[in-house]
Amino acid sequence: MTLSIGILTHSTNPRGGVVHGMALAEALCDAGHEATLIAPDAGGAGFFRTPRCAVRCIPVPEMRDLSARVECHVAAMREALRDARYDVLHAQDPISANALADLVVEGRISGFARTVHHLDRFADPGLAFRQARGLRAAAELFTVSALWERTLLAEWGRVAPVVGNGVDPLRFSPEEKEQDRALWARHGVPPDRHLILSVGGIERRKNTLALLEAFLRLRAVRADVHLAVVGGASLLDHSDYRAAFAALLSASGHADSVTVTGPVADADMGAFYRQAAVLAYPSHCEGFGLCPVEALACGTPVIVPDAAPFTEHLRGDEALWCVPERPDTLASALHDALRPGCRARFGAVGPAVARRFRWHDVAVRHIPAYRRLAALPRAGVLQESSINA
């Protein structure tokens, strides 16, 4: 039975949940289903790349205040989907989940699915409420790692099977592409340096300050290294953390050895991985950590925390390991990544590891829950208390 599935993401930018939702929609279409990728679009530019599935971008205004932006996006998605007809609606985040929770209350839909990639700690009570409501209201839950499966069961009493993540071998491979050669000039990275790559922007959760400290230790003994911090499109306000990063970098006297690109074209991501000596990914909190698997697919060494979720899907010699709270361990891993033979070893190991992660398999893991949702009878109007409990 072919299913009509709406996959909802919180934005059109290349954040983890959006990347996952897009790849899932493509894999569902490849499997013969009708998947549509749906998101609020503040800039009007559409998704960060053109997906192989139908898309629906919902216009929303640009807003600086986070709480106001969240409420605006929830309302816009709710109104846009009020009369939509899909067999299944699947939210990848709290914003779209709250829009669907409203539709359940109205009796427009009987239930929806939600993937929890990770949970944030919000000081703002309104944002904390939205995160909790979007989780509790879902009829079916998924997560991407056993770490979060355990967390959701222990702290929320919810069963959330692991669907995992995948990597596209056509987009991420060791094979050099034409755009690779111009990468350095496009982004102002010196071509005669060993590139230390960070992906995800300057954020506390990404532990970028610790990475900068480790890089500065490395730079003190090696003049041939350069740090590139790539990406960082986010709805959250990271200005204080970015200011601390800028202050440390300025005081170090090595500002010319660090490039902060901001968001880059999707076509450049594979090139960055291939050109890098190592991907340094010392994140404090991840749902899965997709970037290291993409880097491995390109044959690039990766440094990741010696903790879940990374220890769930990477084995001892498939990564270089660090303790996120200890920049000295990260600096040591950077030294190891630059040793002769390391890049060649990962050139063989990395693509083999990445082949374990297929989007087709991720899509298949969703189908039983999708069929349960599609079989639900049309709901009457529910009490809001049942959604907010």
C-alpha cells in the first residue's frame, strides 16, 4: 500500500533534523511512497538543496525574538496544514510537532509521528513547554540513537524505537569533484595548510570553544594548520558564546589561522570533508552525530567524544576519540590525525564504515508505525488537557 506522507521540519536550513527529514523523504519516494517535505521558509529561498521529493515551503516573516518566532511558525504551519490530506504527518522537531498537536485538538487529524533527535534545556518556560508538548502529543515516537531511546523511556515514559541515520554515497565519497579545487579560494582558506574542520557553527552544544583551545595548542607547535568552522544556521541565539569565541581568538594572536564561514552551499560540504585533514567534532550533546559519518564516507579522519551516541555506532579504530570537557585530549587527537599514514588509513576505513548507514534502511524502519497511523479512525475534537498532560 502506497502511503502519502508529510515530513515536517522546523526550517529550510541544513541543520541535523532538516537533513534527516529531507533524506528520509527522498528514501520514502525511492521506496514507492509519496513523500512531501514541508517547512516554514523565512527567507523565501527554499531548502538548502533541491530534494528528490515534493516540497511545500510555508512563507513566514523574519523575526529576531525567538519566542515570537516559534509561536509564529507554529501558527503558520498549523494554518497551512489544516485542510491537508496525508495518510501520515511526521514532525522532526518541537515547532512542527506543536502545529500538529493543535490539529489533533481540533479533530483535523487523529495522530502524528515525531522524531526526537535530541532535547534542549530551555530557560524560557514557553519554549520548554513547547518542547514537552510536542513530545507528549505524538502518537508515534522515533529517535536516532539508543542514548535518546533510553532517555525518553526513563524521563518521559515514552517508547521511541531507534531509526538511525544514513549517508548518501553519491554526495559524500572520497572521489574529488570539480568544485573541490576552488574551495580554498572561495572561502579564504590558505591552500598550503592542513585543514582542521569543524561543522555546525560556533555553539555551546558543539563545544567550539574547547576546539579553539585545542587548536591553539596545536598551532603553538605547528604553523602549517588552519581551522575552518563551517555552518551554523540556527533558530537559537548563540551570540554570547560567539562573543567568547571571538575574544579568545583575538587574544591568541592567531586570528589569521581561523576561518569562520557561516552557512555554505550544500555542494561544498563534500569538498570540505575531502580537503580536511580531520573533522573535529567534540560535541557535548548530539542525537546521533551525522557529520562524522559523512566525513568518514569521504575518507576523512574524525575526532568524536568517547561517549554515547558515538560509541553506539562507531568502533574503536573507526574514529579518534576525545573527552569533550578536556581540550588536552582533543589536542592529542589532533596531533594523532596529522601523523603520517592516518589519512590513508581512514581513506580505506571510512567509506567501509559509512556503508553501514543507508537511508533506505532508515525509511523501512518507519513503515510499521506509519501504517498504524494511517489506520487510525478520524478523531473527534479532543480536550486540550489530554495533549498538555
